[in-house]
Amino acid sequence: MSDFAVTIDGEFLDSNFFDDDSWNDFKKNYEIGKIKMLCCDANAIPKTSMRFTRFFAHQNGECATAPETVWHKTAKKFIINQLSKKGITAVEEKIGPDWIADIYFESDDKKYAIEIQRSPQTLQTYLERQEKYNNSGVEAIWLLKHPRYKTVTKAIYHYILKNDYNNKFPSGGIMPSIKSLPVFYIDEVDFRIKGVGKFDHSVPNFISALVENKMIFDRWWKLTDTGEVNNLTNYAPI
Ligand SMILES: [Zn+2]
């Protein structure tokens, strides 16, 4: 079962974006074979659990796809779909001079690579790969599985402690985040993009902020002005 599915026309479906009425309508009117699971392309059936949770199930029982692959495919499709909603065409497995990007796209004369990283690699490797992207004029963003993220933030912590503080623990503490490596994780359950400093944004907001140059490094990575944090700015006094 999954929160997500895709139509044969390539439209991404997120069961969380429905309400009870629209979900019931959808369940009555969809056609079997026209909605597919992201993990394995099997026919998807929209269902409601006994606890009223909306989800997509495989038409024929369980899925044989490994959870890591499901995470990778879902994250990738979620992001590519969001880019296409903004009129941006993403290329999968784009080959550069010394890199292959999971997702590559261009927007406003800027080049971006998004790496959906599920296998472990050392901080040194992240930084080397990042440099290769930089040398090609590509801004690379890393979206990791949570266990990978935990490991790399620990390494970043020690990297900062060594390079900035000569291994003497600073009284103000350390935020394990560096400007040379924009790295986050994609939550396996809600597929929100999270990181240090309570970074927690939906894929749509993350992608919008990225292409609108609203992702900044100020001691750690953050999005500015997404409307997600503070709705009071939308309040117009009468
Ligand atoms: Zn499947």
C-alpha cells in the first residue's frame, strides 16, 4: 500500500490531497488499469482503511519490490512530477562529464542536479561528487534516506569540529550543516524533505523555493519566504 500512485497519462496522485468526498467519487469512477503503483507498475486500487486512511493498494496482493527501491522511485517521481507542474522538464540519469544525475533540470539559465541517495557513501565522496557538479556549473542537491542522512550529519559534525574549532567543542554547540553540501533526507512515510534546524517542507514547497532562489545557507540550510512557516504575512488588515 502507498499514499501515491500515477495515472497512465503520467499524472501523480497523492491520496493526501483528496478529501473524503473527492476520494469516494474517485473510487467510484476510476478505471482499473489506468492507475499504476509507483513501485512496480502494477494496477493500483484506491482504498480506504478501517481507520479512514486513504491509500492505493496493488490489485493483486503484495509487492515484491524492495522498500529501498520503492522509496527511491517514489521520491524521484514525486519530484519530477512537481517540476513538470511548474513547466520544467526533468531528465533522469543525465550523463555529465564525470557525473550521472538522478534528476537533472534547467530553470532560468541555472542547472540543477538532484541526487536521491539511498546507498552509503563517505562525506569525502559527497564533497568530491559535489565538486564535480560545481565544476560543470551545476547546483547539486542531495536527498537521502534517513539512515544515510544520520551518518552524514555525524560526519559533518566532526568535520566542522575539526576544521572550524580545532576539535574543541564550542560553547554554542554545532549545527551539522555546511554550505558546500546541501543535504537533506526524504521521510519514508510522509515524503516530506527534512533536515537540521527543523527543516521540514513538502516536495512542492521545496521545489518552488529551489528554483526561485529561496533556499539559502545561513548557519544551516533553510527556505525563506515559502508561506509554509508563517501564514500571518498573508493576513490583510481591514
Ligand atoms: Zn509494487
